[in-house]
Amino acid sequence: MDLKSKFLITGGTGNIGKYLVEASAKAGHPTFALVRESTISDPKRAAIIESFNSLGVIFLHGDLHNHQQLVNAIKQVDIVISAVGGDLVAHQVKIIEAIKEAGNIKASTIQFLPSEFGVDVDRANAVEPAASLNRTKVEIRRAIEAEGIPYTYLVSNGFAGYLNYILNNFGDSFSASPLSQAHSIDFDLSLSQSPITLRILANKNPLVP
């Protein structure tokens, strides 16, 4: 019997996370999404939640700041993928702590994929503000390695959407206004079709059973 690895995805309703959840579920993996109760009832997230329900995604209530909820969630899975935003990257130490307590490590069955989705932070020479975020990601990498947690770092390099955001907000203090269609770049970089995403989640990575 072919047993698929169980995935837990944090930040699963975000801009990147929603594609990871979808790809995992469509690849046949039992897929768990860690979400706040307020997210489930948020009208703005209704379409995403409905889509996840149709794919058989299992919702686990919790967040990075509730240690016991994290531990309970991690005990149910084999692989943890973090897709949290930049403001929560440093808080991934809480995931590391929860993995240690969950005990899955003893069987060497659990992997942690921290929120990267950019340049290789161990080799990049960035300027601010990216440099500060990169330093935080480096610290998370070292913490994972120090604890002996099996890991995979996904280095996808930059997304055109980030540059598009900057261009559309240039001179406006980079305010969070909607992206203008006038400067959109007409090509498909949908993460749901990303070879990296599918390679990891569709069992093509030899590290993923």
C-alpha cells in the first residue's frame, strides 16, 4: 500500500501558502492547514476555505503563538511547510520548538520546510530592507540545523509580483494600494504549476515518501 506523507502547512491561506495547500491535496497527500478560527469565518477568505474543503483539506485551529496547538498539529503529520509572511519569519523558532516536543524527530520521519521562497540567504549579498529579513532567515536555518531536524530549503528566487508592487507604488511610500493593471507583466508564474512545488509535493523528491 502506497502511504502518502502527511503535510501541515502554516500560512496556508496566504499568497503563496494557498498554492502549496492546493498542490499537496491534489497530489493525494493528507493535507492539514493550520488556521486561526477567525480565518475560517472571515468573509474575505470564504472562497479559499470553500476550495480547500472541496479538496478534502483538514483544518486545524491554531497559530504560531499557541505552543500546545502547534505540538498537537505536528504530531499528526510527517512534513511541516511554513509559508508565513515576512513579519512572522522570526517566529518560526516556535515551530522548531514544537517539532522538538512533538517527538516525531526520533523516527526521523518529519521534515521542516521554513518560509524561504526567495534567494539563497546563505549566499546572497542583499541591501536593506531585504538584508534584515535575510539575516532572520539565516538564523532560522541555523536553528533548524542545530536541533538536527531534517529540512529542505526551497530557493525559488524572486517573484515578478514583488517588483510589480514596487513599480506601482514608487513615490507613494510603497503604500499597500492595489496593483495597477497598467504595469502588469503578461506571463504565467502560477505557483500551482511551479515545478518546485510539484516536485516536492507530488512525491518526486526522494526525501518525501
